[in-house]
Amino acid sequence: MGRLRQKRRICYDMDHTCREYLIYFRKTRQSGPTQIGAITRVIKAFGSYLKKSGIELTGINIEHVDDFLTMFNASYAKTTQRLYRSYLRCFLRYLYNERNLIRKNLADLLIGPPMFAKAKPPKFLRPNEVRQLFDRLPHSTACELRTYAQVHLAYFMGLRPIEISRITLDDIAFTKGLLNLMNRKNKKPLELPIPEDTLKAITAYIIGGRPKTLYRSLFLIIWPTPTPMSANLTGYYLRKALQDAGLPGTAYWLRHTFAQNMLEAGASLFEIKEMLGHDTIESTRQYLSIHTVLMRRVLFDETV
């Protein structure tokens, strides 16, 4: 009987694997430099842990992963811990599914501590708050006209700040009243009808507030020189519009409210998913865990 041949031990360069993963991640996900930096930090720290512990990448198990996260996440807040855990989970899934470097899909075994009340109610504006927002939303200066148009896009069309910031003049068919969204999170381009008031708000900004420039981006910062507006700055001005109107919340409250309005208008979950640009139905469910009309009747004694 012949001897069993010993399996040849293969060493993998973690830095090279990390670079390949980041290339893969950028191709398959929409992500900014901040997220890429955080992912790189987690993966490099994991590589250092394996090297110091004398563990080959191909030989890792869930105990190694848990031990690393216990040490790495110790000084971070709970929300940051969950974020870093999810980054490592995606990397482990890549090692198993795309590279076949590990024997078991450890991503399925990587779970956090029990989280009570995990499904938080969506944050949205009630009808009187929506009226308050638009009643107090100024539109005189160039900056105000820009924010006015952006609030319309977020509330009436459910767009993300990053989607609003990426709109160009070429994406809008003014005569047809259509917006062509090319860069959505789910990678699926979509043509959307623009509500009349939203189209008027965009037109007012272009005529009365948008600087004359060679840039094709719709929304521009005005000072010191006109340049395309970032997603972060778009989110800031949307949040500021709510605060200036005496309302709590972030830019995403407007998007949540759009989703709730669609639900109450009788739209199906699939229709809402497509309008929001979600990858999965589960993502959409998080926006719609409460039927707001029923909730208002029961809790607030409101008729809408």
C-alpha cells in the first residue's frame, strides 16, 4: 500500500490577496475612499494577526476569526464593531466563493452577539412635518435654490445623496420630464418620471442659481470656484434643511418617507424596491416595517 502523499503547504501573500480583493470589491460594489480605507485596515490587521500567530490563510477557522475580532474590536463602539465584522465577513466570503482558498464558508459562521430589537422602525416625516419642511424651505439665494431642488429629488423621488450628487445636465430630458439614473447602488440604470414641482425646482436652480461653467454636473458648489458637489456635502445640506425647518433627522429620512408614501399608495414591495434601487427585497423591508397610516390612527389618533 503506497504512502499517503502529504498535502503541499502553500503560502499566500496577504498583501497581494488584499489588493486583489479590493479590486474585486470596487468592481462589484459602489464604495467611496472612506469605506475602502476601513476595509483595507481590517484586512491588513487580520493578516498581521495570522502572521504573528503563525497561521496560514488556507488554514484559518472560525476560532481564529473570533479571536482576532475580539482583540481588534475591543476599543470600538458597538456600531463600529458590527461594521468591521461585516467587512471581514465579506472578505471571508470572497476567499471561499471567489478564490477557493479556505475549506469552509466562515462568513456564515461569523455572527455577532445577540442584538435585541434589531429591526428598528424606519425614521420618516409625518404629513404635518412635510408641510412644515416645505413651508420653511427658502429659495431666494443660489445656495437655497440648490438645496430646494435637492430636497425635492430626495422627498418626491427617493434618491440617495450620492445619486443626487451624480446627476448631470445630460441625464435630464426636460421636455419629456424624465431623469436617467445611470449610477445606482444596484448597478441597474433606471429612467424615472420627474414630478412637475421637482422639475420646476430644478429649472429654477439652473436659471437662478447654477454658476455658468463647463462642468456638466447639475449641482455645483459656488465658492470659491464652481465644482461638482460631493455626496457628503449633499447629505449635509439636506440634513441642514430639516434642522432649519425645526425638524430632526438626516437626508435618509426623506428617502424613508418616499418609501412609506409609496406603500400607502398601494405600490407592491417589488415596485418600491425598483424605485429605491435596492439589490434585494430584504433591504426594502427595512424601510417598510411599519404601516404609517395604521400607526398614526392607533398611536396618534390622526386621520390622513
